[in-house]
Amino acid sequence: MLNPAPAGVKLAPEQPMNHQFHRHSTRYSRTSREVLEALDKDWMDQPHYEPVTWQDRVALRLVKFLRRCSDAYFKDRLLDRACMLETIAAVPGFVAGMIHHMRSLRRMVHCNWIKPVMDEAENERMHLMTFMELSQQRWHQRAMVVCGQGIFFAAYTVFYVLTPRIAHRFVGYLEEEAVHTYTEMLRMVDEGKIKNVPAPAIAIKYWNMPEDATLRDVILVVRADEADHRLVNHHMGDLIANAKGKSSVREGVKDYKPLGANSFIC
């Protein structure tokens, strides 16, 4: 379970949800000052999903390679890195949703995975819209984003068609790195290396945060979202492997098991 709330603090959705993914995400409920303090003070060390198969290790090494490239290019320009990270991170959920959507239409069967992965894509897009308000992107940075996104979209689509299990594992490790990035960004804000400016209006409205919310508060909720996406994608990878008889369901996967298991993977 992702960072359970202390007594009296409700991080879960205010209204019933029609699926069981992302239920810990702050974006489904009012993000009060109390919730923000809980996400800050009660944030636990985040678990690392240890690779078991060679496919897991390939996914992890690929993410680590991309992280080193990102470190070399952006260095301590974390707001610029966040913009690049989020424009890429919004692709996997959309690709997965598109493929499951078309497969559902083709087979004429229901699929419970479409909404959660599309929710993830929309959430990542809102991360990008928020950080674009805070970072002035120059023309060559925007050009790099467009090129990188086009290449990644095509590559990830092929990747997901061939092996959705490894594709979800890759995203799970990518989200682990995102959690590390936003934790580092929080440290830089606390040290005064990044100015703690007021939160953009788009972020206050999306996460329903207090009117006096700041950049630091935005980073707290974004980090919580990324930690949630990490859990979901790792568990999706496990569920696919289990459905194909390639591995056993790991501890915690049952937390994301839907009511209609037979229609879960389409």
C-alpha cells in the first residue's frame, strides 16, 4: 500500500470509483493542506522492484541508461528535466489504452485496462501542463521534445504490441526514477536552489489544492502520482505474466485485482 494516511487524513477518493487502479492518487480527492503535510512528513522510503527475469533486467538497464543520459544533459536543471520527463511519460498510458481499446473492439469483449491506463496518460499530461507554466522552454528544447516524443511513441507502440509485460515493467522502472527526481527537486527547493514560487492556477484546479499552494506542494502531489503509477505498472506486468503462466502473482498484486478477472486482460 502506498504511504497510508495517518489517522484522520483521507487520501482515498471521495466518491466511489468504477475501477480499482490509482485509488491512492491524490488527484481523485480534495488535496487539503492536511493531505499535503501527510504526503511530506509521512512519506516512506519507496520500494524498488527487484528484477527477477532477464526481461526485467533489460527493462531496468534501459531505464538506467536513459537516466544517465538525462543527468548528463540536464544536470541540475530539474524543471527542464521534468518537462522532458512528462512529455515522454504521457505516452505509455495512451499507447496501452489505444491498443487495448482497439483489441476490445476487434474481439468485441470488455476490457478493464482501458480506463486506468488512459487516466495515467491524462495525469502525466497534466504534470506537463503544470511544469510548462513554471519553465520557459526555448525553441530548441521544444524541438527536442517533439523529436523525442515521436521516436518514443513509435518505439513504445511496437514494444507494447510485442511484449506488454516488459513494456509495463519498463514504465514501472521509469516511474521509480521519476520518484527519485521529484524527491531531489524537493531537496533543492528546501535548500533554496529552486525558488518556491506560487503554484500555477492549472495545478491548483486539477489537484484541488489550497489557493496558497506553492511549487513545493505541486512536487509533493506529482511525486505521489508517480509512485502510484510505479505500483500500477509493475503489478500490470505481474498480472500479464501470471495470466500466461510465466510467473506467480507477487505479494501486493491482489490489491489491484479487479472484480471481473476474466475480462481484465483483453
